[in-house]
Amino acid sequence: MANGKSVHGSAVVAQAGAKVVNIDDRKALNVDCGEIVTFRKGDKSFSWKFESANHRAVDLRAIAPSGFTDKPFMVYVSRNESERT
């Protein structure tokens, strides 16, 4: 996007209580819009807050720091409780 942010959300500082996912153990993840997830791969990690207006799936490689992973890992973003009607 023009403002430098992603249409999928933004990188955030890791927070206590956030979901932690080791990407070596799975191929995909379901999250709710607004959820914060810390992704781990070996000794590397980063945290992301998913804020997707279109609630689209995103390949982790599109939002992860450079060199974090080279394998496909899909994150499926659903509407959160307040967005469901």
C-alpha cells in the first residue's frame, strides 16, 4: 500500500498471550481478523496482527521478514466475532 502497510495487517511486538505457531509443524493456520500470532521457525520469530479488510488467505512468505521461510504456509483470515452477523 502507499502508506507502507500491508493489506493483511502489520508486524507488531510479541505480546504475552498471543498465539505461538511453529511453522515447521504445520502447513496452514486459521486466524480471526484482529488476532496477533507469533510465528517461529527454528531460532527465528516474528509477530503479526492480522487486519484484513477482505479476509483473504495470505501466504506467510508475503508478510514474513526476508529469509524467514521459503516454503508455502497459508494463513486463512476469518471475520472476528464483532464482524459476524
